[in-house]
Amino acid sequence: MDHFAIREGRMFAEDVPMAHIAEKVGTPVYVYSRATLERHARVFRDALSALPSIHIAFAIKANPNLAVLRVLAREGFGGDIVSIGEMKRALAAGMKAADIVFSGVGKTRGDLRDALDAGVGQFNIELEEEGVALAEIAKSMGKTATAVLRVNPDVDAGTHAKISTGKSENKFGVPIDQAPDMFGRLAALDGLAMRGLALHIGSQIFDLDPIERAYVKVGALAMQLRGAGFVIDRVDLGGGLGVPYERGKVPPSPAIYGEMVARVTKGWDVTLMFEPGRVIAGNAGVLLTRVIWVKPGIVRPYVIVDAAMNDLARPAMYDAWHDFEAVLPSGERVVANIAGPVCESGDTFAMNREIDAVKSGDLAVFRTAGAYGATMASTYNSRALVPEVMVDGDKFAIVAERVVPEKLIAAEQVPDFLKD
Ligand SMILES: *Cc1c(COP(=O)(O)O)cnc(C)c1O
């Protein structure tokens, strides 16, 4: 459930009319709902309330905006980071270093040092050499790094190839059959406290069966390691739960997921860690846009909006679907294509889609844009970097400014050898 709804014929974000935001901030603009974020955080936490010990770290890459992170920090969430930039954001938003999990397949030695320096709570190790480097660096700093080994359980999450991460050909995790020996070698190193395992098999998952199979495999490995005398006090179950991008296509709820986790992990006697991203932020944001033209097409009309692939990359990158809804719907429907102004045919949000009839100047939203939306935005075609707004009841605030071309140009230089 979210707080973007039509009331008395026009769309609101909580108690703020969308048209009001467009008037004050301009378009395109991302609009987040604080109440929706909080609701999603609580629903997720409540779904896991039967588990004896949990830790939830929001996957910051899904939405790294400081205000969004602040809302989640106040809900008690830690952060799952994949870069030092994300670590800085998590700390700036009030997340505790001890509640930060450092994931990612390409952490540099410098990243490891910076994270140790800040007191990051857990490192998810992706390969043996990384663990060896982490141990050396921690030792040289007089510290011990708490770590888990990320395993690749070799299951197909049944999701889009570009967001699948748990098959043996993916770059993530160590092969599960090599994990026991590797864990033993890493556990013997000074400077490193190996405490468990991690996995994450993909994103936008609609089918719980592959996640369950992966969890069963990792649980068996955890029990095997404990049987061999290692301390195993945590298993990081990753993120990946899907969200409904398209009306009528409903993923398993956090409650159903929570029931599965409780059943599968019974008796593990560990702290279970979770890294949700999309399921928390996805439906807490929309991309508000204005129709520039409705261009008659040869087959279908093209609705040309002022948002483009540089603002919301998911359709161009993953063929993703985002529902498109008018802010002042007339009740009339048309079948049309929706595209942005960028000079790429890939800058198309939808083809042959039945949508609210819109005309030049009308406002509309792309729904479910709160995750992997603004964070993937670029300035391609020298467009401004899209701003972000957060609504709280009948108030709203700009939480990321529009970065205009003047500012981008100011960060560039013509070198001396070209100045004559
Ligand atoms: C991307 C990612 C997540 C979050 O995935 P969602 O599908 O957004 O829940 C969690 N953990 C890791 C390691 C990731 O790479």
C-alpha cells in the first residue's frame, strides 16, 4: 500500500496535491512519501517478528537519498553498502557504523581500510584474496574485522538476467562447494573474525521457491561449519523481494516471506540479517513528469514526456514496466507509446500501452520509482540531474536539488593548451 492516490479527481502524495509540487519545483521530479517508507519498513519488520534475532540493513543502492536514509535510520534500520560513498551517506543519515554491512565484489584495499577506520560492523567477503587482504589491513590497524563469507548457492532466482546474482556464472559469492575449506583458511587468520555466511540471489523475485532452496543450502553449510567447530552466529539472507510494478501482478508479501524464513531457519540459532532495498523504497516514490507533446505516430501516438531514460533508466536497462497515470485523469483511455526527449530509441517507457488519455501540458506519474530510480539518474544529453522531493502529511521539502547544466559545466575545464 502506498500514499499516492486520486482524491476528488486529482492525484495526491499524502495530503499534497501533485500539481502543487510540479508548480513549485518543476518537472521531472521524484516524489517520495515518508508515510509510505515508514509503513514499508514496519511491515517488513513485523513480518520477521517471530524470529528470535534479526538485523535489517536497507540496501542503500536502491535509494541513497539522505532524507530517505534518515527515515529508515529512525525506524532502526542499518545499511547495506557497496561503496565508501554509500557508507558516508549512511553515517550522515544517522545510521550507526556497527549496523553497516559492506557488500560488493570489488572493494579495494583503500575501501577496506576506510570502512575499518569508520567501524563498519560486518564485511561480506566475496573471494579468498579479499579476506586475506582484509585480515592484513585490520591487523596492521590493531583491529579485528567481523566478516561472513558470501556463497553462491547456484540457484536461478527466475528474475531478469541483469538482476540475477545467485547462479554459478554470476560474479557474486564463492562456489558453495569450495566454501567450507575457504572458511577454515580465513577463520585461521589474525585480524579476521569469521562469524557466518551470506547470500543474495537476485532482485525483483516473485517466486519464493528458489530463495527457499538457496536458504536451505546455506543453512546446511552453516550447520556443517558449526559442527566442525567454527563460531557461526549470523547468516545474512540478503534482499531481493519483488514489488508490484504492474497492477494485478502481485509478489509474495513480506508476511509470506517471513513465514518461509521462520520455517526454513528454525533451529539455526543465529542472528538472521536482511538487506531489503526495492521492497522498502520502490512504491514509496513516483517520478512526476509533464507531457510535452502528443506526437501522432505511424502506428500509435507517442506521448513525449519531460522525463527521460537519464532520469529513470529501468525501462531502457531492464525493459522494466512502470505504471503511468495522469495526475488529473479525465476517465478517457487511449493506447499509446510513451517516450522521453533523449536522442535514443531506447528512451521509451512503454509501447502500445493503454493509459489515461493525456494532452500537451498535462501532468502524470511513473509509479514505483522510489527504488533504482533517482540513484541511477545521469545527465545524458546535458539534461539537468533530476531533483527529489519528500512529502510528509501536508508538507513537502526538496531533498535533492535539480543540478542544472550551468553547475555541471562549472565542474569542467578547457585546458591551457586549448585556450589560445
Ligand atoms: C542489490 C542488493 C540488495 C538489495 O536488493 P533488492 O532487490 O533491492 O532488495 C541486497 N543485498 C545485496 C548484496 C545486493 O547487491
